[in-house]
Amino acid sequence: MLLLPKFDYEEPKSMREALATLSELKGNAKVIAGGTDLLVNMKKGTVKPTRLVSLKKIGGLRDIAREDAGLSIGSHVTISEIADSALVGSLFPVLARSASCLGSPLIRNRATIGGNIVTARPAADLPPALMVLGAEVQLKGKGKGRTVSLDSFFTGPGSSVMKAGEVLTRITVPPVPSFTGGDYIKLGHRAALEIAIVAVASRLTLDGPDGVIVDARIVLSSVAPTAVHALSAEKALTGQRPSEELFARAASIAATECSPITDLRGGADYRCDMVGILTKRTLLKAFHDASGMKEGGA
Amino acid sequence: MKAYNVINTRLPRVDARAKATGDARYAADLAMSNMLYGALLQSPLAHAKILNIDTTAAKKLPGVRDVVTAKEAGLVKYGVSPARYDEQVFCSEKVRYVGDEIAAVVAVDLETAMEAVSLIKVDYEELPVLLDIESAMREGAIAIHDDFPGNVGAEVHQEFGNFEEALKECDIVRTDRFVNKRQDGGFLEPQACLAHYDLNGNLTLWSSTQSVHYVQRSVSMVLGIPIGKVRVIKPYVGGGFGPKAAVNTIEIAACLMSKRTGRPVKMVFSREQVFLHSRARHQFFHELTTGVKKDGTIVALKNTCHLDGGAYSSFGIATIYYAGSLLGAPYKLPNMKYDGYRIYTNKPTCGAQRGHGGVAARAAWEQQLDIIAAELKMDPVEFRLKNIMKTGDVTCNDFNMSSLGMKECLEAVRDGSGWSRKKKKLPKGKGIGVACGFFVSGAGYPIYRSETFHSTATIRLTEDGGAVNLYTAAAEIGQGSDTILGQIAAEALGVSLDDVTVHSGDTDFGVDLGAYSSRQTLMSGHAAKAAAEDTKRQVLEALSEVLNVSPVDLDIAKGVVVFKKEKPDFSRLRTAYAKEHRGWKDIPSEGELTFREAARIAFLTRGVIIGNGAYKPGELGGKYKGAAVGTSPAYGCSAQVVEVTVDMETGKVTVDAMTDAHDCGFAINRTNVEGQMQGSLSMGLGEALFEEVKFDGKGRVLNASLGEYRIATALDMPNVRTIIVESDEPNGPFGAKEVGEGAIMPTIPAILNAIYDAVGVRINELPITSERLYAAMKEKQKK
């Protein structure tokens, strides 16, 4: 029987108080948000915090706000709120799509965007979409805060640049340039409660409705220790005129830029092949949306 | 058809309120004062000798009240089939799979019990681990059970007609192989129990079980407690599907430790322990050879099957027979040969699961029939219709199809799905497939050789006449039997379902073999109907004496007495009833004599009215060895059409639509019949596309959770069109027969056949993951 071990629990009223506790207890305290990952791991005994710190009494972590033409999302916003947000859906459909792929409707009601990032799972749904969008995360520690690009946030399965005592407070997504489109596709077995066999997020920016690609971003998930950019494929696209042949070429390059393992969910060869298929599909959709987009953003 | 008042309706389930509000209490919810908590020590090794067990440290841990091993539990062998009693409560000499039970602890709380388990020290001598049937059958392989060198735990050889002779007249002969994967039952409620051995030596066990009767017998036999002192009660149960149809270790261990400590003991399986206990669907390796004539007549079938049984026999002796006997029908097949082998391996034990023994065989054969239809250039529906059995036909293995709406089912799904518009006419990547199946309506014989009644029922009317109490040991496990039995009793007695309170799942209420082999509607239903008729007879006889009307001229319907001839003056009765109930607001005043008044008269003149019913099947066919598995008083049947979309680039299959027709004889509750059809399809879909228990090289289950063992979610289910076919079964109560298991039979092959229609690829190994289908499509492209 998996039993939840004994632990202390507190709900500080201010961030300063929370950070003080986290700093004092070093690695023995953990922030709990939705708990969908943390509580399971505590039952399994893979993490053993002596105290859980909930930030739910602290204001300013549960809102989705427009910031310039981009977004600023509090770390405690739930996945459902992101998936259902009209603002997210209109400005960053790729993020909304990735949110709607996570877990099940029940889990989406509990899990948070911050939790999906800080747990640093190689198959997490939101990071690939956030990475192609150029998102940054704001980290607060006892000293002064810092801002880290999500591209350089993850360091391995379950690990990131976050230090003990730091809290992820907000996620910022910069404005979308004109003639930009994106997509996120997750391949799993079931229609819900799936950890991806492979997932791919892509984004293309053109210099005009019929223009060349000025910016290409492809992030592969579940095929490496962290979500990774398919750098050579991105390079192969940049400066080129979009075509199905180009996308097919980029897709086959992307398929060589991953290092999947064979595990319960799928074989390494299949995963590589699927990286190619999903990359091609996300690029086609990204191009379709980018060329249909009007100047000046969505 | 006769008009009914309570049955053949869509009445809400009698447990709907309790379940919808969360009021229903399951075994894990139960608690008693002074209760202790138990935990099991299970083997970390798949095959090893036990050299020594040291419980000293565990016993010393504060809070621990008892530690038991084989020394305390004894060495009594038990199991499911008496011919293969091969289990002990705790291992004494060796362990045979990762999870084999070695010891149990009770303590004041679960944390302490689990800590104590970790303090038990076991010295092992590791033995070669046999994880698949090839290595288990290899010359010189170590015997997992000493009595079975070679590890063949059971084998079956049957031939009906003459297969080899018959092949000579065939124009097409095909041999195909097929393999499914080991399943988990996937029920939502893990097994749990609470045992209480009281000061008078009476043992009460509350348990999440499909059969209080079999558990009662096993506990009594293993622990040596007289059966009259053992009472087993089933609270609400969250699904079983087969694995809960026999006793489990925690039931016996909790009883043992309650007896030793004198305190109530509760034990609950974790989800991982559910996977280790298993007793779910075997892995079957089928090789089928089918011979047909040019005109499409199916003539002969040879079926060779190897079953990976795991460490013990459980229901496996029945499984191996079913893997042969559930082919043939629903087609007129004159020649059938079967060779089956069940192999012991060092893995958790397999047993019975929905569609017991027949699901993989059915998938294999219905796919092969589709291939043959294509070779014959016949439409798969036409090919099946040509060979189909009808009511009154008897199979070559002596199954009497006393009712069989197979043709009606097949035509219904053909027409209901738009088959002729779609077959071969859908765009590439989209496909449509069909399959048929049949299943028993209750095993014809108990699992132990006996003349016992399979079901008894008792009805006791309350002294005021206002309420009908039905007592049955039948097991409501979520499938709806309480509602069905209540409806049958209400209809037979002539009252409404609201008037009936169903008390079920308790050995004190009678004998019932339980919820397995799709038996309760037919068998428990017969007993409930007979009890209701007996009750009605007594009430009417009492009334006839008082009113001086012949009982044959009396009946009860819709809660009032029906006078078939002239209505007598019953005002004297009503006045007396009113006087007895002065001040009450609900004294009958309408023009009809109510059941309540009649039942009150019966009580006043005869005392408590108790009606009894009991059922066992009559003479069944088959005199050959193994005929006891598969012969049944009746057979349900079904046909399904499935439509799929295959993603040609990834291999991912989406089931778009399912059309299902099932002949349940007569629907007691139409909504419930449809619910069973939907549930079967969902389970079949999961088995076809997702499910597989996986092991590492040491015999440890790799995906013992519902996260990584994938049953279908609600979002995976397409809209299902359910069509109820009613053939009026002469051996069923009100003409009813099974729907609970038979409905799963066509699902997997219909999906397989639809995938072939979509992409031209045949898959001979389940589950049809996107990766497997992708590889098969790639292979086909190469050719």
C-alpha cells in the first residue's frame, strides 16, 4: 500500500515568509501547488520533504494577464484555466492546445503551469509549447529574483537550474510577431491520461503572407532527457521559402536530432520515425496559420 | 408477447441513489472499534527456495499484535478446481512468483504493520526463473510444482466429428496464429476485507468478492472452522470481471489473524497487489486451421492453444476448456478438434476474466473467417449468415442453442451500421469490420462436483404486508443484479420494484454460486421468480379461504388483487384493516383490494409469509470429458460492426463508431442490458488497443498501475449504437439469458477486421498499438 508519509504543512501569507521557510529548511521543504506529481512521488518515497509549503494564500500567482502584447501567467494557474482561457486561445493557440493534452480533465483541474515546469519531466506537455513561444520564467529566492529563458531552464530528467529555496512565480510569453503560426501534437496511446510517446511543438514566422521563413522553432519532447530544440532542422528552415518538400526535409533532419530510449511506452526507432511525422505535421499547420495571419499579430 | 409491469422497462437501479451520493460503503470503507490492520509479506523473487523465515524483529516492533507464516496458517492446499488445489495461504518451501505470499502481520495501524513486514527476514536460495511457456516447457526445465514435471499443469484433447477426414472435402484450408497479452482485471476497487472472529467462535468476513459462497467454503476448509460458523458478506463491490470469483490470500489471512487475536482485522490490496494477485485473463497462443468449401460452408476447425498460466491453477482448468469449447458456435461446424495446454510459469496466476477463455480464441477465429471470406470473394456478413446457427441447433460439442437470435443480431448490425454502403467503399485509412460471438448463460455445473442448488432465494413479507424482502446470496458487483432480481421478484409477485427490498451477497441469505459465468440473471433470477411465486401462492391461498374464492381465480398485479371472475365483497376485510390502523394516513380506500391488505390477511391467518425458490439446471448435453465446461442452460449471442480510422503515418487507431446487437433472450431491464453491452465494448476496446501486463527479466511487473496499464477511458469510447435482440429463452426466467460477458466476444475481431479494411494489414498480436500497426504497415510496403 502506498501511504503518504507524515509531513508538516503550512500556508504562509506572504512570499517573503514562504521564501524564508524554504531557505531555512533547504531541500527539506517543497512547494506544493496542485500536488498531482509531488504527492504521488512522496507516496512512492522518491521525494521526502519534511514540510510542504502551499502558496495559495499568497496573491498574484493565479492570474493570466496581458503584458504588452504578450502574456504573463501566474505559476499557480491551473492547466484547465489555460486550456479554457479565451485570451490564451486567441493569442497563443499552441499553448492552449498543449494544455488540453495534459493528463485528464480531472488532473487538469488540479495541476498547475508552474508545477508542469518545475518537475522537469522529459514528457511534460507545456514546456515544448512554451519553448517555441520563447517563454521565460521568473524565479524568486531569498536574494533578488532572476528571469530564465525556458530554453536554458531544464538540465535533465527531474532537474533544472532552480536552486533550493527558489520559487517559480510567473511565466512570461513575449508577443507573437506578424505572420507566425504554431502547433503542438502529442502522440499517445489513449485519448486521456497519457504520457507522450513523442510530442512536437513548432513555430514558424514568415516575412509576409507569401514570404520566406525568418524564424523557425521546433521542440521535441519525450525523446531526450529534456525537451530539446531540433537546431539543425530549425536552421534548415530559416531563410527558406516554405514548401512541403522543405518541411519534409526539416522533418527528416529533426528525426536525427533526438536520442530516444526504448521503454514501456514505445521503441526508440518508432519514436525517431514519429518525430519526423509530427514535425512535418506541426510545420504544415504552423505555415498554414502563419500565412493566414494578418500583419500586426492575431 | 405478454405485457409486463416491472420487467422489460428502464427502471432506475436500486443502488443508484447510494452510489450517486457516495453513501454506498465498500469493503475498504468499513471499520469496527478495536480493529487491527494487516499487511502481507510477498516474495521479491520469482522462483526460490525458502531456507529460513525470521520474524523475531517484526514481532518485537511496538504495536504489532501477530505475525503469521505457514507455521501458523498450516499447509492446507486450496484453489478453485478441487482437482488442482495447488495453493497454500503462505509459502512454506518455495516461492513461485514475485508476489507469492510468505507472511502477514497485524498491528494497531497500517504503517506499523507495513514496517513490521519490512523487518521479517527471509533467506532464499534462488532457482531458475521460467517466465514464458517456451522456457517452462523446455526439456530439463525445473518443475515449478513437483507434481507437474514439464510444467504442463493441465492439458485437454477433444475431437468432435473427424477433423482430418473433413479436411479432404474442403476447398480452402488456412492456418493462422494469434496471440493476446496477459490482462489485468482493471476493476476500480482493489480487493479489501474485514474479518471478525467473535467471542462465540463465529467468524464474519466482509469482502469485496464475486462469490460469498466459494469464499465461505474456502475459508472454512483452509482454517478448519465449521462452515456453519463462517458468514461471508459482500458489501458494495466496485467491479470484479472474474478475478474476485475465488478466495484470495488476504481473506484467509485476515480471518486467521482475527481468530488468533480476537480482534477485527482489516486488509486492503494496493493497486500493485491487485496486479500481483492477478487471476485475470491468460495469455493465449492459438493456432487455428479452418477448412471451408467453395460455396462458403465451414466444415472443420482445429484449434491448438497454449496458455501461460502463471504460478498456480486458479480458474485455469476451466479456462483451458473454454479456450476450446467456445469456438464452433454460432456457426454450424460439424468437425472440431482441440488440443490445449496450460503451462505453469513464474508469474502471477491467471484465471477468469469476462468472456472466460474464449475472447482470444474468438478474436483469432473471427479474423481468420474474415480472411477466408475475402478468399471466397464473399461479403463477410453474407459468409457468416450462410453458416449461422438458429434456435434449436446443437453444436458438435453438444451445446443446445435453445434460443439463438444470431441471425437477427447480424442483420441488425448490418442494417444499423450502414454496412453495405460502407464495406469496401470507405476512403483509405477508414475501415469497417464485423464479428460474431456467443457465451454461456451460467456454468452448467458448480466449480466443485455437487448436486447443490446453484441459487436459492427467500422472500419474507413484513407483517403489515407493506414490504417485500428478497434474500439472496447473489453478488451485486456493479453489474446490476440487485435491480434485476428485484424486478423479477416484483413482477412475479405482482408488486412494484419500490415495494421490494433486495438483501443480497450474504451467505446467511442462502446459497448462490455468485457473479461469474454470466449466471445470475438466469439462475438467481429463476430462484427469485420461484420464491415470488411461492409467496404469491401463499397470499392468494390465505385470501381465498377468507373470501371463499378459488385461488385459481385470483392473481396479483400492479400491487392489487385481480379477481378473474366476479369481484367479491371485501369491505369486511378493509374495515378490519382500517380498525387495525386507526390514525394512519395511508389506509387503502380505492375500489381494488390491495396487495398490502391481502398480505396482512395472510399474516393474520398463517403467521410470517416466507416464500422459497431454488434453482439448478436440468439435464445438460455432453457426456465427454470436459463437457462440464461450456454446457449451459442457455447461450447468449451477439454481433458487432466497428468503424475505425487509422492514421496511416503513425499507425494510431481511432474507433469511430460501434454498432452492437445482443440477444439477451428477454431484457429484464433494458438500460442495464445496454450498460453491460457498453461496458463489454469498452473492455474489449482496451484489450484490443492498449492493455498488456509487462514484466522485466526477473518476473517483476513493470506497469502495475492504472497509469501505465491502460484501460480505455471514457474519452476513448465512441458513441455506441446498442440493439437489443430478444429470442425468448425457454430455460430462462421470463425468457432472459446472459449479456454480461458474451457482449465482449465480437469487439476485438471486429476492430481487427475494420483495421484490415482500412489499411490492408492483418495483426496477429494484441494489443494493436500504433507502433505495432506502424511496423506492420511498413512491412507491407516493403513487399
